[in-house]
Amino acid sequence: MKGAPWTAEENAKLAEAFDAGATIDELVASHERTGNAIVTQLVRLRRLTEHRGAYHRTTPWATFKKIKELGQ
């Protein structure tokens, strides 16, 4: 069974909470979605990447940009 579509507002809240350090379990509780739905959406939002069966946090663009500026 397919869940409800994600809204732009819900995506923004999900990304913001994840970037702030929220765990998958915390996001499951706050968004009332399954863990699989949360992980899938975080991959779509490019907050997680999958490599060899494991998921890894990606560096948010703002953080990457700041690191790059500090290196110059």
C-alpha cells in the first residue's frame, strides 16, 4: 500500500530536522511515516546516499560551500 504523497512543506521540515541532527526514529515519530518512507525521501532530497547496502549522510550544500570558502 502506498502512503500519502509528500508535500513541499513536509519535505522542508524533514530536511531541516535531518540537517539539525534528528535520527530516523525521531523523524518517524514526528512525521508519522515508516522508517522506509523517511529513508526513501531523504535519498530523494539528497540528504542520504546509498553505497553497498548502507546509507550515509551527505554534506548539505551550505556546509560544503562554507568549507570551500574557509579553504581559500
